[in-house]
Amino acid sequence: MLELKNISFMVNDDNNDKEIIRDVSFTVPDGELIAITGPNGGGKSTLAKLIAGIENPSSGRIIFNGEDITDISITDRAKRGIGFAFQQPVKFKGIQVFDLIKLASGKNISMTDACSFLSEVGLCARDYIDREVNASLSGGELKRIEIATLLARKPLLSVFDEPEAGIDLWSFNNLIEVFHGMRENIEDSSILIISHQERILDIADEIIVLKDGMVSVKGKRDEVLPHILGTSSAVPECRKGAMKPKGEDIC
Amino acid sequence: MLKLDEIQKRLLREVADLHKVPEGAYNIRSNGKSAGRESTENIEIIPREDGQGLTVRIKAGTKNESVHIPVVMTESGIKEIVYNDFYIGEDADIIIVAGCGIDNCGNQDSEHDGIHRFFVGRNARVKYVEKHYGSGEGKGKRILNPGTEVYLEENGSMEMEMVQIKGVDDTLRTTKAELKTASRLVVRERLMTHGDQRAISTYVVDLMGEGSSADVVSRSVARDSSYQKFDAKLIGNAACSGHTECDSIIMDRGRILAVPGLEANNVDAALVHEAAIGKIAGEQIIKLMTLGLTEAEAEEQIINGFLK
């Protein structure tokens, strides 16, 4: 179980302190899928990075399975069981898909095992296992490989930062199926997804709306979803440019 | 009979992936002398009269055969220049594995300068693999100065893989190639330098024939206080295509100078160069840390992949 207690995060922007996250508290219980939504610039990605240890809060504590992890490194948090899927998957020169999945699993897994994770995210394993994780792969392919690394890692808490960003409609439909599968096999683990997509919010146990760095709404899916449908916090389908002002995404 | 001690065997494994005496034609040079040699029906290895090198003749049409010519040096203070000439007959398709391993435990410099010339016949294909490796705790430097000349006849092709990852203190590599009609040269160089090492690599590729092509790519990592210079010049004298690329990671106080050069003397010459030098991207390290690796482990994986 993950607990955020009064988390705040300040950045120094042009010599002005700006509070990106303001006194945020919530819990991700075991066996549950929590979705965080809200307008762009509301602090969602920052919150995900604070949980993974990529950023450190200005104040507040993060407790994971009873242990205060606020001051421990990214590596140690990963070892405790926190997994993180980047919004923009990182590219590497020379590192192959198989290498990345093997590193993620933390074991000397076989090619067959690695392939099974790729198949789970809808990639034909044979075509991808030897590919380099570089710009020759499309946004959707990189995204699915990113998710496959999390499946291989089997974390106690999986954090997904906008899994739908930068992918095409076909990949998006496939992604929804992957999350459905993860939801069914959640058991003692938990999932935190940052997303605007109604179809992702629809499988959440609880929805948190983050606005201006603060929790503006929080509650069970059935209570929250009807109030945010049709806003930028819950986009019904893939409407081009509906959520990204730059219009860079199909989805 | 071939007799090698444990250090020599280890060097052979490093430079030629050899665990035992190779199959096919070979010559193993150890501490300035031939330690074993074998010719085959199609591949003749003839020592030069002065003992300083070999002439290797590969018959026309020879397919799927290999030549191994590794060099190992374990005595401190040896300095040698070796001239090896390869004549590859028309339509042959072969692999040549060279490489030099120096173990210098003494205080005198050890130096091996291998001067290789390749005469590649019409339609012949050559894959050339050369690995350099140094070890030993002595104060004496391990120096390797390879000089390579490649002459490609019509429709000939040569693919060169050159690797120097560890332990060589000083290298000056010069590679020169002349390409006739429809011939093709591919170079993949991988280099890592440590400590105060210095590595200079110079290429001059002359694209003389119509339809000839060259692709010269170097990937390198400079760590500690080491220095590298990559100087690749492509000269397009006909309707040809050429690409050169230097992709480098610098760490610590490492320094790299990339000097890509293109010279087009024909309006149909298409030449491209790319050069990029930079430290490891922070996000790559962070990504691997989220998979449970420490920062140092992440760096190691990124470099291993980069030089793979």
C-alpha cells in the first residue's frame, strides 16, 4: 500500500518559487487500481515522478508498505517494488528489447519468457525481440515495450504516466485490453494510472482529479466519473487534439 | 606443435575468440615469432623472408573459409612492425580474423605495428575482424599502430569490424581505401579508452568507381582522462555514395575530437557525415534505475549496449 502524506513540491522558475504540488494526500490500497486525471499542467506527471523518486518533495512523506521511502533513491524504491512506466519512453542506442526486458525482470530470463511479455502487449515477439530500443521504433511500439518492461518486473505498485500519450488508435485499443488484463490479475499488487481516457478511468476503483497541484475531487469511480465526463479530465474517445494543445497525439 | 602458455591463451581468447587451434588456415605470431601456421588447399600463407609478416593468397572462388592471424605479445620491451599482404581471388567469400593482444608486465614499452594490405578481387567478399586488447600491470606502455590499406576491384566488398575496448595505451590507426566500380566498403569501429590512453583513427576513402559506396561508422567511449581523435575523409570521384558517422560518449574528463571530412569531385557523388559527442543522457540512467539498477550499473549497461 502506498500512502502520500501532505506532499508539496516547489520549483524555482525565473527566481520565483512555484508550487507544483500542494499538500496532496491519498492512499493506493493493495488490490486496487487508482486513476489520476485532471487538466494539463495540474501536476499529475510530477506526482508520478515523486512516487518513483525521480523528484523529491519539498515537504510531506511517502510511505510504502509501512516504510518511509521519502528519502531513498530511485533504485531502492524500484527494489522495494515500485515500477514506473514513462510518459515518453527512453530510447537507447544498442540496447535491444530483449536486454531491456531482461534487466527489468532482474533475472537471467530466457528468450521465450521475454517474448511472452511482448505478446501480452500485442507485439509479435519475433519481430521485436532483437530490435534496438531506439528511434526506429514508433511511439506506440516504444510505449508497448515500456509496458512490457513493467509486466516483466512484476512490481507491487505499477505507476503509469499517461500510457495513452503519443500512440495511435489501434495501439490504444490494445492498451485498454492490457490494462483490463492487469486489473484482473492485480491480486496483492496495485496500479496507479495517470490518464485522461474515459476507457481507462472506467476500470479504476477510485478516481482522483488533480487541479492546480491540489486534489480537487476524490472518490469511487461511479461517484466521480459522471461529474467529469465530457471535460478534459475524461476524454470519451480518441479525439485529436482534445487533450494536448500541441495536437501531437492521435489519441 | 603449437605451444602456448596461459597468458597467451587468454590473449587469444580476447582477440580472436579462439579457445583452441583454429580450423582452416592460420598463423599465430607470438613474441615476434610464428608459433604455428597452417595453409589449406585454397588458402596459402607464405612467410616473408625477413620474418616480419606474411603473404596470404586466397584462390579465386574460395567460399566459406576463414583465415586467423592473431598476434600475442607477453614479453616486455618488444617493438615490431609486421607487413601482411592479402590477395583475395575473384568471387571468393571469406572471413579474416586478425587481432593483437599485448600483456605487458614489465617497465618497457611493447609495440606492435601491423601493416595490412588487402587486394580484393572482382566480386569477392571479405569480412575482416580485428580486435585489440591489452593487459598487464607493468609501467611499460602497450602500443598498437595498425595501418590498413584496402584495394577493392569491381563489385568487390569488404566489411571491417574493428574493436579496441580495453588496455591499449596508445593507438594510431590509419586506414586507406580505394574503391572501383560498384565496390563496397563497410567499417564498424568500436573503441573505449581509459586512464590516460590516447587513440587516433584516420580514414581516407577514395570512391573512384561508379556505383561504389562506403559506410564508415565509429562508436566510441572516452573515460577518465583519455583522448580520442576520429578523422574520416571520404572522397567522391564518381557517381558514388558515402556515409561517415562518429557517435561518441564522453565521461569524466575524457576528450574527443571528431573531424568528419567530405570531398565531392563529381556532381553525382552523394556524401553524408554525422558526428555526435555527448555524455550519457540522464533520462537513460533514470530509466534503468527505475528497473532497480544502481547509477553505476546503469552506466555500464548503457555503455555495453552502445559498444555492442
